[in-house]
Amino acid sequence: MPVTPSRLLLGPGPSPVPPSVLAALAQPTIGHMDPAFMKIMDETRQMLMKVFDTTNELTLAVSGTGSAGAEALMVNLLEPGDTALICVNGVFGGRLADKAGRCGANVVKIEAPWGTVFDQEALIEKIKEVKPNLFAIVHAETSTGAHQPLDRLGKAVHDVGGLFVIDCVTSLGGAPVKIDEWGVDAAYSGTQKCLSCPPGLSPVTFSPRAIERIKARKKKVQSWYLDMTFLMNYWTGNRAYHHTAPVNMNVALHEALRLVLEEGLEKRFERHRQTHAYLAEQIKPLGLPFTNQKGHRLPMLNPVAIPAGVDDKQVRARLLNEMNIEIGAGLGDLAGKAWRIGLMGHGSTKQNVDTVVGALKKVLADIPAKT
């Protein structure tokens, strides 16, 4: 049997998993149509609704990672010829635009520099101009650590008859996500970030407006596997068999959500904020400034600038191989320019900040700058 090393996961995900979640994952496997599993599914749905802060009945965990959740939203809510207005200020906004294009949509992109957020007033004007069938934006851009305000966008999208879609993969369970209050019609996330569950499921939620759009489609959803008309019957309807759900992963998610709600969402959000503030204090003497926009920084995903002349890969390799600490490399425009320090869910502690900052201090002192 292969043995995985014990790592301290302080990158962009997966995050550290609590022992009780790992224990839940290791329980005996039962059938995906077993009444006991149906009960777990129902309870998971109810807990996800609380974490998403929504009353949406169509809230469930897609069998697949966060990318499957993104794909599920795009293929269900877009038809060929629809107009999709997509905000791109990092890798994951770009991926949303790609997914929308693959659905045959007319994609209009609005872009902002990496590490910054969009001005909501400018977005509202663009929404009025384009009148999209679907408007999508990333709430927590994992590639840059940008924390996007969303509270004014829902009404603008609805006023032009569109659907408001968000990526909250990195924020769910670590920062407020207010689906109903913000007027969000569909959202997707992942289990491996602030929910502190292994990767493998994608929580999604669809509003009644989104369901109406799905039911009014002129063409079948292009993905049979991700067709919500089937999945809603498996999760909430007559329990019609659709696919063999990853039973143990759903059991693990159930336990992870129980822990989130046991702690309390507001306490959990505050813990993430405090840990982020502590990291900011501790890295200052190391000369590692944040690379994202001040005032709009995610507390759970912290990109810091790599000092001039320092070998990015060499530092991360030493952290991983000598100290069993994982931090993330920069993506896209930030490749080779930033490290991403994740302080997510179970891993968002001051102790972990002390550990990673101490390790970086040692490695940076030991490795001479490149000449």
C-alpha cells in the first residue's frame, strides 16, 4: 500500500483535514441508493444551505472537484447563442470564460489587472450595456488572493433579465457568502479549501430563477453527467438513479460541514481574519509584501512577493522536502513572482503562521540570492 507523507498544507489547496473528517472518509462503504446514504445526502444538503446562506432547495454536492461545479453551472445555464459577460482578473475568471465559450455562448470579457478587484459601479454600467443572459464573476480569486465585493451586482443583472453566477471555491466556509442577500442565481465551490475536506466534491446551489432557465432550455444540456434535471431528481426528487455517487466522500463532507457549523460561521470568519492579520505582522520583517490590492485581500489565500533574485522553485522545494511544508507557486501573471500561502479552514491558525514564517526565514537566510 502506498504511504503518503505527512505534509503541512499551506498552499492554495487542498487544506489540512481534521482527524474526524479523515475518520469519516474511512468508514465502511455502503450503496449509493442505501436509505442510510439518502439520509446523509439530505442532511448534507441542509448544512450546505446554511453555509451558502440560502433557502435554495437545489443545493447539492456535484460528484467532482470545483472545476466540475463550474462546468455544471455553465452547461446548465447557457445555450448556444446566449451572451455571457465574464469578469477576468485571474486564472479562474479566464477558465469561466473558456467554459462559457465551449457551451456556444457569445463571450464578452471584462478584465482587471491581476491582484485587483472590479469596481462594482463600472460592472453595473457594463451589465446595462451588454445585457447578458449570464453574468459570472469570481468572489475569491485563488490565483491572486483578490476578494471581490458582490453586494450591488445581483439587481443589475436581474434588471436586464440575466442570471448572476459566482465562483466561491476559496471563500465558502472562510468568508461570508450570502447567496440570497446578494441575489446570486447559481454558485459553485470545492470541498478542499475552507471546508477542510479532501478534494472530490463541488458544492453548488441554484436559485428558483436558475431552475426556471434550465427547465425552459430549447436544447438538452450538453453534459449528460452534469445535467441538473437528472441530479435534482437523485438528490431531492424521486431519488431516481443517476450515477454512482462517491459515497465515502459525501460522508466526509457531512462531517466537515458539521464541524463548520459547530464552530459557527461568524466565529469561523473572524478566525480567518485574525490569522490573516497575524500573518501580515509576521512577514513584514522578512520583506515579503502582499501582491494583491489593499482593502480587498482574501484572509485565506495570501500571495506574497518573492524577493528579487531568490529562486522560487528552490525555496518551495526545500520547504517541502526538508520541512514537509507546502506553499503554492504563482500562477499566470504571478508565476515566479509570488508565493501563495493558504490559511484555510482547519489550517487557519496562528501556530501555522509561526511555522511557515519561521521556515521561510530559515530558507531565505540559507539560500543565496541569484546573481
